[in-house]
Amino acid sequence: MKTNNTLAIGILVASLCTMLLTYAITPKILLTSQKGELRINEQVPEAFGQWRVLKEEVAYYADSGQQALLKVLYSELLERTYVNKAGDRVMLTIAYGTDQRDGFNLHQPEVCYPAQGFQVVYQRKEDFDLLGRKVLGKRMVAQFQDRVEPISYWTMIGEQSFRGGLDKKLTEMRYGIQGLIVDGLLIRISSIDANKEKAFMLHDAFMQDFLTALPESVLSRYIGVQ
């Protein structure tokens, strides 16, 4: 009987220790309480370099159900179409969420586009060189009937770019050890063009101009630290 009681007490103590440890390492502080929330619609200018916003055009069509979901998932959403002096048009979408724990994850374009009836006909991983910083990104092409849309995008957790679910989990864990709940950012640049490589070159030029126009104080949140 004594042995059974000792075993029961041991199990109880182990359970309590596990609960305390779980509580201790569970993130409790939003990163935004230290770094501040991003104000993407204020921070991204409507005109920079040779680019200006076309106010009569939106960056991406989403049905009412998709729009309702976006409002739940994201704290702020920017959707704009820019045109340069040569008449080239680029669509910029930035989705920002202050809490990127499970259930509030950034929705990747390879998931969102098919949900709207597009077919993903091409995709590849690519490291972007953005103002001298390596950013993990992706290229893809989505098609709906005769609309061919090359897309370049990257995603951020805190001040770290990631590519794929495992990258995201590892990054969340690194912040979680510090007790921090991370925010997330998805930046998508696209255009309508059957020539994907030509479109990707245009995207690259737009990226550099767009990022150069951002306030230096928030640049690490968009492309990470050097």
C-alpha cells in the first residue's frame, strides 16, 4: 500500500511539474507590445519612385466569403495596384496579423488562389536579395481562363522570413522560448503577363523601389534584420 501511495504521489508531482513547465514556456507577451503594431496602410506610400497608385483598380478579387475570412485572420490588409511611367501595372497585397499562433496563420497564395478558382501552373522557391538582405520567398503563376498572373511573395514571422510550415514552427519556437507571441506579414506582388520571367523582373524592380520608400524604423519587420 505504501508503495502505491508513493507512486501516486510521484505521478502527481511529475504532473504538476509538467504543468508548471508548460505554463512557464507558453508565450504570453505579444511581440507588438515591444516592437509596436505595423500600420501598413500608413507606412506604404501611394507614390514612390516612378510608381503611383491606380485608385480605381484593386489588387486582388475575393468573394464575400473570402473577404469575411480575411477580416478575421488579419489585423490589417493593404490591396493596391501601382502603375509606372511606362504603363506597367503591379498589384501589391500585404496582409498583417498581430498573432500568428495556430488558427490565425497567414494564408499562402498557393492556397488562396485555388480557393478563388485559379490553377497554380508553376511555382518555385527563391531567395530574394532585398536591399542587401536575404529573404526566403517563392515565385508562382496562377491562371484562371485567359488570365495569367505571375506572383512573387514572401512571409515574415516577427523579423524572420520563412518558407513552409516547418520554418514557421521553428521560428515561432525561437520567439516562444523568449515568451513572445509573434506577429506575421505576407507580402505579395503580382501582375498580368503570359511571360513569367519578364513579369518576375518587373516584380524585382518594384520590390526595391517599394522597400526603399518604407520608414527605416520598420524595415526589419518587412524584410528581416541584416
